Amino acid sequence: MTAKEKPDVVFLMETKNFEVKLQRIQSTLHFQHSYILNPYGLAGGLSGLWNDQVSIEVARSSQHMLDMTCRIIQEDITFRLICIHAPSNYHHRQVFWDELRMISRMNHFPWICAGDFNDFLYP
């Protein structure tokens, strides 16, 4: 996909790999920048990869999300990107949703949330 589409930003979740392995993947995919969260035990792991066309500042991170302010440099467009791998446990997920609501109240940029919410719209 990255060879054909050439995205500026890629989010990887459930990587189950540590920083050294993800840096090799970053290099193979030809991304210049990364933010890597190592897995927690045998599960998890998040990574954001991006190229020089985008400026990214990570505002916060946890084992379930990367909260980033992104700027497309050439077009001078700024937006908030939250990459999510929500908890599978119902109660932990409710706490996570509360955290997202808090973040939304502090946000003043256009906002994109992407990833695995581990939730159903219509059960």
C-alpha cells in the first residue's frame, strides 16, 4: 500500500514489536519520522510514521492512543489526528471514551479520529 499510494502519515497498531523492529519497518517504508510506543507485555504497541511533507507534534500518548497536531507543510493546513486502539475491556473503554470527550473540548482544529475503537455502533 505505501509503495502504490505513498501516504504522508501511517498509523500502526497492535505492532507487538519494540522500537528497533519498528525503526527497520520505518526505514523500509521510507518514512523520515516516527513516534513509537512499545507493546505492553505481549500485546499492544502503537507507531505513527510520517514523511517530511508533514510536521507532527505529539501532544499525548498512551497505550491506547497517539494524540497529534499535524500540519501539512506545503498547504499550511493544521488538524488534530488521534490514532486509536481502544481497550477491549468495557470498563476501561468507558474511561477511554471519557478521555476522548475531554480532549474534544480542548480541541480547536479540525479533528480526525482513526483506528480500532473496539466498540459496536449497533450491538
